[in-house]
Amino acid sequence: MNRASASIWRGWWVAGLALVALATGCRTLPQSDGASADHPAPAPLAAEPAVPAVLRVHVTAQGYDLFRPWRKRPIASRVGLGALIEPNRVLVTATLIEDAAYLMIERVSTGDRAPATVEVVDYMANLAVVRCEKAEFLADLAPLALDQGARLGDSLAAWQFEDNGTPYQTAGVLRSFDIASYPFEGRGMLVYRAECNLASLSSPFGIPVLREGRLAGLLMQYNSDTRSMMLIPAPVMSHFLQDVRQPPYEGFPQVGIGFAFMDDAQFRGYLGLDGVGGVYVTTVRPGGAAALAGLQAGDVILAIGKHVIDRNGEYVDGEFGRIALSHLISTRNFAGDKLAFRIVRDSAPMELEMTLATLRAEEYPIPPYLRDRAPNYVVEGGLVFVEMTRDYLTAWGPKWQAQAPPRLVYYESKQWELLKPGQRLVILSHVLPMRGNVGYAELNHEVVTQVNGRAVASLAELQEALSKPLQGFHELVFADEPKRVYLKAAAAAADNALLPRQYGLPALSRIAAP
């Protein structure tokens, strides 16, 4: 086999072929508040023959302050759980090891520890493989097999440990298969939802959940009010691991379209497609798999491979039944796989062959995250310029869409339409008060379009433009008011000499390739 997604609410799917429709394509069992004939409580767990190969992973992490990008945040320590899935390889959630500076694997039964390194991490899939640096440290442990046969109503066991190392299980029931958003990019992929009354949460990072001694999922979210666990399921983990075993790691494929459901009978009639399913393509991302295959806005996708697509963007999966087509693209196939798309264009049937491809974070005009590396920046006369990422916006908290600067939220949501391939959104983040920038101290979060008469689509271009003042001044043009500001170049240069000592800057710029 060749190796081979941004929410969709009713009508849009822009960044990639990913569907986040929590009420769509979901097979569900009723939730229970207690035992009854209709809503049975989780079955008691049978005694396990042995403690499975579940390990503690200790992480020392230090990321960067995105508003002071020359400075690191305080060191943070995290402890999570992982599952030994191959000799010397431990599967964990990516959220556990983000910005990791040092890792230790602990055998909980003995408390012994050994250093480890991150082998592969996929933040969009929230999965990572950690490799122990001492092969003999885990040599006597039997790796956990993935459980590929989970069905609704199956009993599950969430494994945790007391501080003293005593293992304990919490019984749960698998309630639904669903398509939901993964953390960083908002990609919609398969999740399991399970009912489980976790009496305590020893760690919020990746509690292994087993079914009959096999790894069925890793905990991604837990709601104590509804007793609901959202798990990264075995099929997603299996896809990830298959890719890891065949380096270089490619990731989960995307197509790169936006589409609208076709449940409006009049719309279907307008298109001459009464009685036909399918979804209506609204946007095609430049350079993506769909664009390269010739798919166009206005096309109607009727089938992908042998799978018919209905008017709600679902197909019938052999394992999970009716489910969103994002599962077919992202998890059933790999980057490099070829799929036939049966479409209708201008009332005429057509077939296109598409080669699936991944979309890496650095390929987004506004990357969905910045992890494991230092952010780029330029400081000129106390004006701090950065390239925007979604992380910059999420610094406003979980409700960042409502609380972050509206103009920046708009750019993030429309990035594929507003920005060209390869372009970055350069913003004036804020101003460090200096003598030469008096009157500009309140400027912040401004989108920069031109500097000294040159259009800027990256920090490198901004830095180059700053080297050529106009008649002794730097002219900065913004997308919003104030449209233009002017900074005397000689005063900015004098302030540049003072900035490192006054504000603790190690350098006035950092521009590194992704």
C-alpha cells in the first residue's frame, strides 16, 4: 500500500477535508445515570491477569512567550501515561510532550526511570511515539496490542495508578463512534465516546483505555459532569503507527476543499440533481490534492472510490456504519494513495483521480500551532513584529474566537481565501516604549501590508524592507486604521542600540526556516 482534516459546520470545510459535525455520522448508545433495564451500568471488570504495559512519562517542557518571542516561558513539569506498543516504543498523546526539553519513562511498579526522546510527533492527530534511550529498561515487558474490534456497548477499562504505584481500573462502556475536533488544528477525525465515572484523574494526559486487555483508546478529554470520555481510538492509532513504521512519517491525508451539504431540495433542483446525494464543493484550496486533481468549486461529489456520498457528507463504512466522509479520507487511506472521485460538473458526470496528500502546519498561511521551536520575530525601534499563528490567538483563552482581536480572528478563519500560498500574515504585535516611538505605544495586533513601499508577506521581507528607509523614515502601512505610521529611521537605530539592555532582548530579530 502507498502511504499515505478546520471545522465543518453546516456548509463549510475550508482548511482540509475534515468534518466536525458532532451530531452527524455518529452511532450512539443511550447514556445512563444509573443501572436500569434500559440503561445498564458498566459491567464489573474481570480481574486482569497482570498489570498491562502502562508507563508513566515525566516531561520537563519550556515553550516560548508568543508576546515576548525572544523569551521562554517558565519551565513546566507534566506527568502522563503511555502505552508500550512495540519494544522500546511508548505511545502517548502529543499534548503531553509538546515543547519537551527532557523526558523520563517510569516503570510504575518499581519507580525506576530511564531517559527518553521523542521519535515522532503528530500534533494534528494528538499522538506521539517516545523511545526509551535504554533498550534493556523495557525489554521484559510485553507490548500492548491495539484493539480493532470494539463495538457499541463493549466494556472498557481505564487504567490509572495511585501515587504509590498501585494500579486501579475504572469500568466504562463504549457509547458512540463519532467525528470530532482534535486539539491543535481543529481537524475532524474518528473518536470513541465512552461513559466512565472516573473517581479521580491521576493525569489529564492520555490515560490508556483497554478492552479485554488490548489498547482501545487514549483519553483526550473527560467531562466529569456527564461522565463522558473522548478517546483517540485504535483505528487512528493504528494509522499513525503504520506511518511511523515506514519513515519518513507523512501524517494523515487531507484533500483541501470546502463543501456544502445538499439537503435543500430546491438547491438540488436548481442543480438538476433531484434525488441524487452528494456534496457541493464551495472552495478548493490552492495547491492541495483536490486542486491538483482538477476539482473545482461548483462540482458535486457523488462518490469516492466505491463509497457513495450522501447529501449530508456521509458514507457507509464497513466497520462504523454511516459516518462522515472525513474518516474515509484521513483514516482509511494514506498519503500517496490514489482515489477516484465521481463528480458532476455543469450537469455532466465526470471522474477524477486524486492523489492524497498531507498538509503540514508550516504549509498553512496561518499555522495552527507553533511547537518545539522558537518563534520568529523582528524588533525595530521598539516595534515588535511577528508572523501570526493560531497559538497567538488562543493565548486569549478557550473562547479566543470571541475575545481575541476580531480582525485577526477573521484572517485566521479566511486564511485560504485572503492569503496566497507561501504567504504569512505579518502583524505588529505591540510596541516597547522608546524615545523614538512616542505616540505609538498603543499600537498592537495590526496587520502589516507594506513597509517602505514594499509589500510584505513574511518577516524576512519586512526585515529587508526596513533596510531601505524612505527619505530617512520607515513608512508602515496597515490593513486597518491607522493606515500609515512613520518612524524616523535614525531614531529607530538609536533605540535599537538601547533595546537589548533595556528590555532584555538577546537579539533584535530571529528568522529561521520552518
